[in-house]
Amino acid sequence: MSDALAPIKFGTDGWRAIIAREFTFANLERVAQAYADYLATTQKESLVVVGYDRRFLSEQFAQRAAEVMVGNGFRIALFQEAAPTPLISWAVKELRASGGIVLTASHNAPDFNGFKIKAPWGGSAAPETTAAVEILVDANPARRSAISSDGRELLEPAIKSYREQLASYIDLDRLRGSQQTIVVDPMHGSGGRWVESLLAGGALKVETIRGDRDPLFGGVNPEPIDSNLGPLKKRVVEAKALVGLATDGDADRVGAVNEMGDTMTMHDVVPLVLLHLARNRKMTGGIVRTFSQSVLLGRIAAAHNLKIYETPIGFKYIADLMLKEDILIGAEESGGIGVKGHIPERDGLLNSLLFLEAIIAAGKTPSEMLRELHQEFGEFHFGRRDLHIEVELGMNLVKSLASQPPSEFAGRKVKDVQTIDGVKLVFEDESWLLFRQSGTEPVLRIYSEATSINQVNLLLDEAEKVAHAGH
């Protein structure tokens, strides 16, 4: 569908669509106009920050969105090159802007682009905001004006203060002093050489791979999960590195590879970061886990007398809690982590550095740290599979499982059925299996956490059979 009136639907984090099909300049103007109409009724400030990632046409799409904002009487601060989404979010807060626009499809396939809205506090717009913007699509025809001032001079201090924020949050001197090698993989996305530049100048050897722009991301989706991290896994082993650190297409998510070249899931990384914050840094506050995050977070919370919250999948739910409550860490399975003392936003750069800090503070390898975690809190492993199934078929399967859940699955008794976001079957040993249709693409995701890799794969195999039988 390429006509100018393609339906606009905001998903888990923004509006995303296929470039030149639904994601056209005409449709982008409709969305930007709706956002301008929303801001005109809700914000006193007149400045909007506009940034973009390294995808195909992102800079041109950003220019067009900026022209619509100018046409509606807003001043703009337009980034002059691709930037990490957390930096753009930081700039929104630092400049006290009405809000921000990021042209990015984050971790989605290379043929997608997207429109993310950033709220004045420097995080993802709340679901109420995106719903309100969606309603305003086509309320008014798009108004565009030529840009007389792109506000680039406003962004220089914000970029400088973001770098200072990362440097003050992390003990960079300690990291730089380590006699280790690490490999950084921005997956051709807008993380670029940020991590390397922050760690430069000491004994620590930092090597960046896939650091240059490639709108096709080397032929994989720029999501830092096992199937996409082949080059990082290989290079970590070759370089005898302590760890490999990856960020996604717009650098708000993090991924990791241990010293043996094995991908670490967020069910490994997040509990280790949490323990570092609670034990080494003596920090306190609540823990937010999204519906597909680890059982271990609940166990660590109980051991440290910290409150735990559970939300649907989507970082906007974590950000909402971070604004309202004293939250130490909020995390989702897909690599988005927010931490106390920073903006309520995923930040793949900060979290890469924070995980490295946890490893160096422990004085152990990542695999040793994980082994000790399992000894103390119980052994759990995680797996996820993405099945390419049309949205309607995936939704129907999830509805069917919710209305008629099985009492037994893969030979195991189902103890509980939870429907916060998708359908989760919980078994007697706290292992679980989740079916969830993606909010941003035609993908049915199945997730499992269980006490062994074999159990994870057995549950996922059976879930795949059920999904394929259902359509």
C-alpha cells in the first residue's frame, strides 16, 4: 500500500513501516503534522529536537519532519549527523524542548524506518501521547516551511553534557586502567565509535568492528541477539577479549558476548548489572521487569529487600514507573535497560560501559560471574524465537491460548496462565513460556526461561509446532 492515506498505527515504540511502501515522505508528513497538532495544544515551549539513525534516507526523512515542525511555528534543533537515540533523548531534556522526533526503526529489518516520539523528560513518549497523536493524523493537512535556522548551535552543549554524564556515571579511569581487550560492535548503527572514544587513552585495548554506516547492516537486522552477532563472537575469540559489547541500530539497546564467544542473553546481563548496582555501588530502589524478563530479578529483589514491578513489554512502561517511583533499574528482554541517576531511557552506550564496569569490579570473566549468579540464585536459561506470521494470525493464536489455555504443555503441568502482554504459561519450577505477537512487525515471538538449555529448547520446539499448526 503506497497511497498517501495508508493507516498510521503506533506500535510498541513509535510508528514503523517499510520504506517506500507505507514509510513515504507523504505519510511521514501526516505523522509529523499530527505530532505538531498535539504539541500545539499541550506544550508551552516551542522547540523540538529532531534526530535520526543511519538507515536509508533517514537524514532526508529527518529534514522533512523538521520542515513540518517549522511550518507549524516550532523552532527546531536538527542533528547534523546520525546520533544514538539516547543522546537525542538527552538533548530533549537538556534543551527543555517540547519534545523530540527520532527517525529510526531501531532493531527492525533494514527495509523499515520509523518515527519515535521523545517526551520533554528525555524518554519514550507515554502510550497516552502516542494514542493522542494517532487520533490527530489527518486532522489537518501538513504544513511545511523551509528551514531558516536548524538550531545546530543548541545541540553542541547538549552533546558535550551527554558525554560528561556518561563519564561521571561510570568510573572510566578504572576501566581504562584495565590490562584487558574488549571488542565493541555497533552493528553498523548509530552507536558508531562512541564507546571506543569514551574508553580511549589507557591500558584497556578497545577494538570496534562494524563501526561504519551500512544501511543494510551487513545483511542482518541490527538487533544484538545471538543470530546477528556472528562477527562479534568470532572477533572476541580471535582477540582473546574479556567481553564483546554490542548496540542495536539506534544504540538504545545493549548485547554482550562472553570471553568464550558465547552470546549472553539479557537474562544473564541484567541480573549481573543489578547485583553490581546493589552490592558494589550500594544503590537502592525498585526493580522493573517487563513480562519477558528473568525470574532471577524477582529472586535478587527478594534477597535485597527491593520492590519489584512487572509491566507489559515496551520500555515506555518502564519509563513511566521511573518517573513516578524510586526505581533502581528497569529492563526488558530485548536489551533495553534504564538505570537510576540517568534519564528514564534505554541507553546502550551507558549500559555497555556499566556492564564492563561490573565485570572489571568483579575481577572475573563474564562466564565465571554467571556461574556464581546461578549458584546463589538458581540456574535459569533463556531462549527466544521469532516466527514470521501475519499479525492477524498471530493475534488469533494468542487470543485462543488466552481463552482456552492448556493444563499441560510439553509434558509439564501448567501452574499459572498470565496475560499481561501475550500469554505466558508458568510451570511448577517457575520456568515459563510466552507467546506474544509483535506490536511493530508481522512476527510472533515465543520466549522461554527454564532451568536448562535443553528444557528451553524443548519448550520452544513445542511452541513452534503449536504456532504453525494454528495457521
